[in-house]
Amino acid sequence: MKAVIQRVANAKVIVDDNIVGSIDKGFLILLGVDNNDEKIDAEVLAAKLATLRIFCDENDKMNLSLDDVGGNVLVISNFTLCGECKKGRRPYFGKAAQPEKANPLYEYFCQCMLDNGVHKVEKGVFGADMQVSLLNDGPVTMIFNSKELLPV
């Protein structure tokens, strides 16, 4: 499972001219589900992100978590994170999980974020054409791969 995390002042997602998810301070999470991902990938990734300390304290040091700042998350499914561009100029998406596997794992990840203490988890619409907007805070952007977080 791959995730791009952006620390945001606010973010929203629009589908068919309707706002379907929005947050103020928190994380915008773009989430890609790979063919090889399982529930454990969602569990370890959510546990890491829910406690990630990338908000600044009074000394301007990244030392505060979502819980510390009352932050929320907006999670957007994004199969293109699993794309490869090793050959040619057109991305190959064969390693992205098919919707029947990806959507349940996406939903499970969102539930894991709640289970790990995140107060509010907003979502996009899986598989929809979405317009995502955000006000990046910092900017602070980080990339995570659940396979790198799994115990050996």
C-alpha cells in the first residue's frame, strides 16, 4: 500500500459538482492499493500515520501528531500511485489492485485510521472522477510504502 501524505490547512474533494469530503487542519492522504496488499498493510500504515508527528510545536519543531492538533484526514483512493514508468512513456498500472480487492482495503484503511484514534476520516468516492483541492501547510509532503513498515 502506498500513501502520499500532505499536511494541509484544509482540503476537499468534489464529485459531480458536490463536495463529498472536506477537512480543516490535518492530512490529505492519497492511497494506492497494490495487488500484493492485505489487511496487515492497512493496519501498519494507519498505525504509523495516525501517530505521525509532523505538526509544529511552539518551538517550530515537528513534534505534534493529528491528535495533538485536533487534526482530521481526507483519504482519496488513487490507483495511479501503483503505476510504473520503467519502459516507454505510458504508465503501466498492472500492479494496482482490481476494484474488488482495492475498495475493501481502502475502506478498511479508513476504519483503521479511526481505530487508531483519528477523530474524523473523510473520503472521496472510490473509482470516481474526483477534483481534489488543498491548501498545503508548509508544504510538508511524505511518501510511505506499507511494505517498508511490516515486521520482518
